[in-house]
Amino acid sequence: MKLIIVAGARPNFMKIAPLMHALKGHKTIQAVLVHTGQHYDVKMSGQFFEELNIPTPDINLEVGSASHAVQTARIMEGFEKVCIDAKPDAVLVVGDVNSTAACTLVASKMGIKTIHYEAGLRSNDRTMPEEINRLVTDAISDVFITTSVDADENLLKENISTEKIFMLGNLMIDSLVANLAKAESTEMKFKLLNKEKTIEFGTDFMPQQYGVMTFHRPGNVDDKESLTKLVHLWGEISEKVPLVFPVHPRTYKNIQLFGLQELIDSYHQLYFIEPLGYMQFIHLVSRSMFALTDSGGIQEETTYLNIPCLTVRPNTERPVTVWEGSNTLIKLDEIAAEVQRILDGNGKTGTTPRYWDGDTAVRIVKVLESL
């Protein structure tokens, strides 16, 4: 079987890495890696490939940044040519980015079997572009690989037949398990954004005595009033506990646009640093006291690490991290109280969901062999 595996954005890379390793040298499955180039710079793409030992993509569409419509169209145009030339037996897409939906549309219209890893996740919030991508992808895929029971239930409600659904675990956790020991040996010295100063783990912030932040959702960072309120909240919290924030390019752009840099600089334990590679980020999270976020993947990583995670969103497509894990959904005006609860020693703990054990890629290969 010739199998095209599609990756396009940073969250995809941690998921395809263990699968590419498991398929290396396979006797009957020829894996062809296509990078759409949705995330294209070194920090958002290249460094992850190097650190996770992902092979150089066989094809890179190099679509770059654009509006949702333009980017999706570019991916579809480029991927159609790839499928015409490569003549794959199946296409495997991961996650919920524009590349996921675009390549699924192309493959489905060409009559190519489409496999969706991370199928069935639902936030039930159509204001999120990712939710649209999830719904579109699952509506026309042929095989559905899920990470948790709730995803199976969502697919069944959408009239997907049971024999097409395979709950096999979490590839993100495969990457975490495989790399955690190595990550904990990486250097933890960071240059602050807009400053010559550097901060260092063990000096400026101590193990289990700091929080990690990730924020990039449009609802939080694209509106001046919301982002200004967030900066004030971050600053107030940082007076009690250091906060380390590898800043997403989108968030940093808006900080400058809204003139918030001076306010940020006034808080001496609010550390804004450049986006990190995978190893440094995992090291940073694994030694933290808590995570404060609006992102998706870190909800899963903190659940496995049993570190309290405060997700500033009204919903999550990963509810198992709330039901079973260490994740809590909170509102903006609840941030300070929830952080204080953690500082008082009452942070949420949880259990690891079924099959989040580091062997998901092996199980996926067995299913692929049966198709």
C-alpha cells in the first residue's frame, strides 16, 4: 500500500513523528510524507523535524501563510497534483488544521481512501476554524482513528458505523514518552523578547515554582480589550509566581499592534520568550507547577504529566482531559483564583486516559496493515 501522510502545522509534527518511525522500512506499506508548508519557518516547523528525527518530507507544497480560504485553496491545488502523480492507495491526515480538511477534500473527490487520525474531537463551537475543519474532515473520511471514548461517541452520533472507528490512543503522548528523558537534559536558558537579558532555569525560575503559558486563540489575543485584560491578569499572577511564556507569533504581533509591550516590561517575573523547539518546551512544561493556556495539545501533555492545566476557554475538543485528566476550563475572571488554588497546594490532579501509553503508533500500523 502506498500511503501519503500529510502534515502542515506544528501540532501535526509531534503526531506524525512516532508514526513515521513505526513505518520505517515496513514491508508492505510505503509511506510518503507530504508537508503542506502551512507552518513554514524554522521555529514553527524545521526545528521540530530535526528534534523529533522526522525524515525530510518527500514533497513540500510550501503554501505559506495566507487567509483561511487562500491557504486552503493553495493546499488543495498542490495536493491534487501530488495525488495525480503519486497515485496513492490511501491518504492519512492528522488533527484539525487547514491542511487536514483541504487534503481530505482532494482525496475524497479523487476516490482515494482517507484515514483521519484524531477523528471525532468536538468543541461544539463553530466560531473555531479548527471545529469546521474537524467536521468537514470527518464527514468525508473513510477510516476514523480516535484518541478517546468521547470521540467515538461523537462519531456514532454522526452516523459513522462502528467498524470504521478505531480507538487506538494518542500519538502526542507517544512523542512525549519517547522524548521526555532527552528533553529534560536540554539547556534551559532563554533570551527575553525585546531585551538583551536572558533568563535561566534554576536561577530566575526554579523547578515546580513557575507557570507556563501558551495563548494564541483569536478570541483572546485579536481583541485589544481582551488581550489588555489578559496582560494585566498575567502581570498580577507573576507578582506571586514567575510566568514563562513562549510567545506565539500571532500573539506577539498583536502585543506590538496594541502597544502593550511597555506594560509587559513593567512586570519583572513575566518572562516573554521566543517560540521553543519541542525538547525545550516539554522540559519547560514537565518541570512547571501549572500551565495557563488556550491551546489544545498542552491539555493532553499536562494530563499525562499530571500537572494542573488551566484552559481559558468556554469549551474544549479534548473533554477527556477534564473528565479524567488535570485540565480545568476557566473564564478570564477566574484565572487569579484558580492560580491561587494551585499555589495553595490544591491544584487538580487526574488519571491517564486509556491507551495514552506510548504505543499508539504500533497499534495504528496494525490497523493500516488490515485495510
